[in-house]
Amino acid sequence: MAANRLIVHGGAGDWDGFDEAEVLKGVRAAAEAGWSVLRAGGTALDAVEKATNVLEDDPLFDAGFGSFVNEVGEVEMDALMTDGATIKFGAVAAVRRVRYPISLARLVMTRTQNCFFVADGADQLAAELGMPLVANITMVTPKEIDQFRQRQALHATRNEKGTGTVGAVALDGSGNLASATSTGGIPDKRKGRVGDSPIFGAGGYADNQFGAASATGQGENIMRFFLCQRVVEAITAGVDATAAAKSGLDYLAARIPDPEAGIIVIGADGSIGAAHTTKAMPVAWVTADGDIQVAMRPAR
Ligand code: ASP
């Protein structure tokens, strides 16, 4: 029987001006939720969904409620669920009316013959599959909408690096790996812009033979190099999850100046890794003896 493993992230970025204790509390709560699923004998898929739902609900993070608004003041969210047992995935992009995009991504994987739905069609699918639809404005925090209106009044642009995409990776007792990634995208993004997060192989990947991963950061950089697949398939005898995460980001940094990326990884061997090129990337993970650890800057 494989040992349960779990790691979550709250997004690679500057995290300047944030209360780090609050941010770490948020990722810890997500890890606790995912871990309680695994401890009760639940699957890696259930664990990553549960952990991600907690972060989608937390307005500190750029996913679900609390997502960044785009250039017209609306929320457009992307999510990806991957299953290492079947090498299947479900993805959604530019969804506007779903509170938990990662749960919709999972339904795409399990309840349709397809892999990827976007925009109105994805929202419509959510309703057909029994998910409640919400008004877009209810996904935006009052602070985010106030700041948007102020920028509009001043014709100002936002000067901030994207922070707060969320992700989770888990290995369950049956040796199955899964990853989940959910985001509101980058701040003030153009309407219709989609980053790496819902792209299989880029924003997330899982294959029971190797491992699973979830990425965060500047999507335009990450998706060009299929960061998650590259890192996961680098896990072999002698290269654990930490080494693979680091070498994946070193590779990216060698190809692109300042890639602004981060990744969390679990190997099929149970090894756990995290790395980022940004100033910070809050993570929480569970140690071999079941303790939850948190870090704002896990490795650089
Ligand atoms: N990767 C996300 C995107 O480009 C943003 C992030 O991770 O902060 O949409």
C-alpha cells in the first residue's frame, strides 16, 4: 500500500503587502481538508478537489471567489483536474458563473466524453450537470471591485504581479496520483485571455508511472514549455520530486528571462517537491509522519 502524500500551493508571485500569517493559514486549511480525505481512505482525486475548493472559497487567493477581475471588471476562471491512473483530464476556461471551477473540471473529466469546455458552454454544462450557477459579481470581492473602479476613474493600469492561483497534488493509498489547478488568471487580463492553468501538461499533469504536478506563475511562459509534464516525466530513479521541480524551473529560466513560475510536485515514489523563481509561493504539505508544514518561500 502506497503512503498518502499531499501538497498545496497558493500561487507564485511577489506577495508584497500581504499578511503572510493569513496566507499560510489559508494554505494550511486547504492541506488539512485534503489530508482529512486521504486519512479517511479517500482518493487522490477527492483530496485535491477538496483542498482546492477551500482555496477557491478563500478571498485571499486568485481562484473562485476572490479571483482577479479582467480588463472589463469581470471574473473569468480556468481550472484543470488530472488523473494519473487513467491519464485523463478535465478542463474549463473563462467560466463566469461557477463557484467551484475545479469541481466543474472534474465533472468534465468524469461525466462527459470530452476534455475541455470554455466560456458560456462551460457554464451551461455546469447547469446541466446540476451545479448551481451564480452571478459573476458574487465571485468578486468588494475590495477588488473598488480598486477596479478607482483604476477606471484614473485610467490607471495595475502594477502588480499575478499572485494567488491555487493548486493541489496528492498520492493516495492505492498509488494513484492527481493534480488540481484553479485560477482567476493574471490581474487585469484581457477578456478571453487564458493562461497555462487549464492546459494539460502545462498547468497540471499526472501519470502514476512518474508523478503529478501543478504549476503557477506567468502562464504565457509556462505553457510554451509544458512545464508540468516536463517536470513529472523527469522523475526517475535518482531524480526525486524536489530535484525534478528545481531542474524544470532551471530549464525554464535558461530559456526565458525571469519566467515567473512555480510548481509543486509529488513523485510516484512519494517524494514531495516545490520550487519557484518568484519572490514567494505559499505552500503547505504533509510530512511522512502526518504533520502539516507551511512555507512562504519553499525553495528558489
Ligand atoms: N498561471 C496563471 C495564469 O497565467 C496565473 C498564476 O498562476 O498566478 O493564468
